[in-house]
Amino acid sequence: MERKILHAEVVIIGAGPGGYAAAFRAADLGKQVTLIDKNIALGGVCLNHGCIPSKALLHLAKVIDEARGVSKHGIHFGAPRIDLSEVRNFKSKVVSQLSRGISQMAKARKVNVIHGTASFLSDTKILVSTSDGEIELSFDHAVIATGSSPASIPGLPKDHKHVMTSTEALDLANIPGRLLVIGGGYIGLEMGTVYRALGSSVTIVEFMPNLLPGADQDLVKPLYRKLKKDFENIYLSTKVVSVDSQKNGSLKVSFESGDKAFSEIYDSVLVSVGRRPNSKSLGLENTRISPDNRGFISVNEKQQTCIPTIFAIGDITGDPMLAHKATHEGKVAAEVIAGLPAAFDAKAIPAVIFTDPEIAWAGLTETEAKAKEIPYEKGEFPWAASGRSLAIGRNEGRTKILFDPDTKRVLGIGIVGPNAGDLIGEGVLAIEMGADAEDISLTIHPHPTLTETIANAAEVFAGTITDLYIPPKK
């Protein structure tokens, strides 16, 4: 079959949140854009196998949990009857609606979409392998937005139908009786929450001494207390030594925790130990780009690699591996390509754990401040004093804000509680705008709402709080 020869002003490899944002912004700025993705459904892992389907399922899990929880307030429902086929249909409809929307926007912007796998032939050419043959595509500018894939651990049975990554877990082929989740990070906890709500007995095993390593543990504690009740076991500071398939299809998992060794039998195992960048099959050896030993590509503040005409965005550029970071980087890359004075200079990138309760933070964390000896002062408001929190039967939350001791500007914010992910946006804006404690505390927040707790935390710091009694400082 004859190889086609084409040229593009801008070629984007990967149609995830960063890739399609870069493509659409470049097209809006008058560039002729080609968008390449190996999948027919655009949107990348986030839309098709990650952020969106998991949040759809977490919504259902929250409804189930809330229905159970209101029994102590006098409202009683029967046990849920779960139709797994309808659950899958709901999730798929959400995903397909969004994916179709991206395809329609690409068409409206006259973005040329090619479905195939891409690899670099040189610093100026890409080879695209499609079902109809090969395309040799030269370009003026290229953006690498190939994302990441689930990482694994050694010693797992190969191709075992009951050993899952997050991708397979979201397919909901069945609901196992006993599920082991290897990894106590955000993906593991979110998927464990979903499967527990749908009927699994869930155990979490984490190699580190805490869940959500890196997060402030005062924010993690309310979630940990709830998960201790919801999950069968949470094993911390524990290593998975081996996973062995049994004749009946179950899995025998051996653990080590200090001097203690033990084993358990599970129906399924979900491996959630992080993600690795998709850089191996890109043909980067044919360019001047050299990924680091973990596979990440270095970029400058304009998202340019060592080759000024080749950009990289999203997971492939390193942590934090978050869709909203990729989207922002994609827009920066497109604007730089179009000649605008753009750069990635975000003061804060929010992180959200969509468990129940949710955990969200942005900017400086206390863990980071202590490790780097960065001076800070703190205002903290417990949700047990929030009228809205008590009205919805949830008093375990808290909001804390870190301030610069001299300027009183916001350095960081952390929230744990229902809808923390929706609340964190105000904190991100405060950091970006250089807001200080009075800017927040003197802003009238609606009552009774959870967003009030952000103002309350600033009032605690400023010494003007009336919803708590805090003895005045001498």
C-alpha cells in the first residue's frame, strides 16, 4: 500500500484533555491543525477510562451511601437493587455524550482528525500507522500529548481476568465478593469506594505508612476513619510479596508487614500503584528529545522540549498527572505556537480526591512547608461549627488556609468534607490573585453554605471569628 505524504502546520499527538485543548485553541488562533489519536473515541484516558466514568460511578456510590446514612435521621430505604447492566449503560452514556461533543467541536473547527498510532521519524516528520495504511506527516510544530498508562508491580499473574487495572475496573464486568486494592492513592481509594457501594468487601493495602502519601494527614484522617468502617481491612506499611492464582480462579495474596507475614484469598485484585508516561513507542530516539529514566519529557515554561518546534504537555511532562493541568498546558502550547506571549506560570494546581468525604488542596501544603522549612501561619475552621454541615448530617470536615506571616497572603488551602472539590476553586483563585486574609474574611459569603467555611478559616486567622470562641492572643 502506498504511503501518503501530508503536511500540517500543527500536529497534536493524543486527543486527551490536553491534546484536544491544544488542537482547538490552535485552530481558534487560525492554525491548520491535525489531531492524531489511536482510539476512535476522542477524549483520551480521562474521558473514556478515568476521570469521567469514575465520577459517574462515584456519584452512584454516594447516593447509595447517603440513602443508608439517613436511616439514623428517621428516613428508611430498603436495600438497593443493583442492575449492573443499567449502571454500565449510565456510565457509557455519559462518556459517549462527551466524546461525541469533542468530535463535533473538532469538525466545527475544521481540525483534521486521524485515527492511528504516531511515531517520530525525525525532528520534523511523523509516521502515522492507520487501518488504511501509513501517512508520512511533516509539520511546522508538534505537540506530544500521549498521556500515561497504569503502572504495575512484579509478580502478578499475567493476563488473569481477575487482576485489574483501573481501566478494567471501570468496565464493571462483575462485582467480586472480596476485592483487594493494591495502592492507597486516589485512584485506589475512589475505585474501592465504588466497589464497596456496589457490594464488594474491600481491602486496601498500601506500602507507605499512610493513605494518600503526600497529602496533609489531618485532611486524610476524617476519610481514614470512615473507610475503616466501610472497608474490610486497611493494611498500611505493608508489602505485597506475591499474587498466586488458585484452581477455582481466586487469588492468594501474600503480605509482609514488618516482621509479620500473612496471606489472604481474594476474588479479584485491583492494581493501583500509579501511572507511567506513554513515551516508549513515540520514536523519540529519532529526534533530539531524550526522556528521563522514568520516561518523562522535560519542557520549559512555554511547554517546549529541547526542540523549540516540538512541545509536550500533560502526564508525559511529569507530576502532577492531572487533566486540568494538561488542559492549561495545551492552551499555553497553542498560544506560543501562534506567537502569543504565553507561559505556564500557575501559582497553584488544585488536587481533588473524589471519595466521601472528598479531599482537596491547592498551593502550599503543611507537609511541604515543614519539609522545606517555609514559614507560615494557619487559620482553620472545623465543620462541626458549620450550620450547613450539621444540616446535611456531616460534621467531620474542616477547612484550613495557610498564610504568609508577613504579607498575610494565602499560600495554600486544604479542605476535607462533602463537595471539597467544588469548594477548592475559591482557594485557587485567592492564591492566583494574591488575596490576603482580609480579602477573604471581609467578602460576604452566603449563609448557610459550605463555602462559608473558607471565610471562617480566614476569620480564625484574623481573630474576627464569631462562629467559634477563640481566646484572644496576648
